[in-house]
Amino acid sequence: MSLKIAQVGEAILQTPAIQVTEFHAELKTFVADLKDTLVQASGVGIAAPQVFDPRAVLIIASKPNKRYPDAPDMEPLVMINPSILSQSETTNQAWEGCLSVPGLRGLITRSNQVEVAYYDIDGNPQRIELSGFVARIFLHEYDHLIGQTWLDHISSSNQVMAESLWLQNYAK
Ligand SMILES: [Zn+2]
């Protein structure tokens, strides 16, 4: 079931998420709905606060779609209570969008690599190292869990572009 997506300005998008303590059936249903919402909206990642849920849950699900024609294809990765163990000093800049900031792209600097600890849907502790576009998606979604969006990384209007213009000129 697809859920309603919070748009920029909603208080939930500015509120730090709360840790998940119970890995019960309801969490699985919620994660399935979160995944449906992401697919419906042509996203490559989503975080629970974006659907008005305060829990520290995010999904990375990179796949080429109409909003990200060049995205790498991967199995969806569900992360509960993620924390950053380390992050590379080396960075890259790319245009990113957000389902909660419709119609815009922002030129955002992100680390090339990030090492993350998290719990899977069954409550088992996991670790993973992410790089490139997938690391970017993680860092973007992680921002949502600390009450931020890419707009918090913008220091100049040169870093903002209409999504329609980006798709016309920058998507390969
Ligand atoms: Zn977002």
C-alpha cells in the first residue's frame, strides 16, 4: 500500500527519528508499504519520516527509472537504526532530488564511501560498506533520520535546478 509523502515544510521532516526497539510483524508491514511508496513515486531511496512515521527506518533501492535514468540496479536494502561507522574524506558532487522536495535538484557534495552499521528487518545486526551513488542515497536518506534534507546542504542558488531542466540536460 502506497503511503502519503510528506512535503518540505512538514514538521516530521525536521524531527530526528526515534530508534526501533520492536521488530514485530507491524514493522514488516510498514516496510512493505514504504517500499511500495518508493516504487510508486519512482524514488531510489526513502526514509520513514517521509511518510509521517518517526522511526529510524530507511530503504535504498537504486534502479533506473524516469527520475533517475542512470541509477545502478540493486536489490532493495532495508536499514533499521542505521549509524555511520566511518565516512571517506574523498567526496564527489552530483545533482540529487528528493520525493519530499518535488520538482528540484540540488548539487550536493557527499563522501565517496561510507561504512554503516544497522539492523535488518529481523533485528539482526549488520554492517556494510557503500560507495558511489549508493553511498549518496544512504547519506541522503540518513539526513532524513536526523531531521534534515538536501536543502540543509545548500549555500548558493547555483546549487539548485528545476528537475525538468536536469532531466533534459544532465541525465545521460
Ligand atoms: Zn529525500
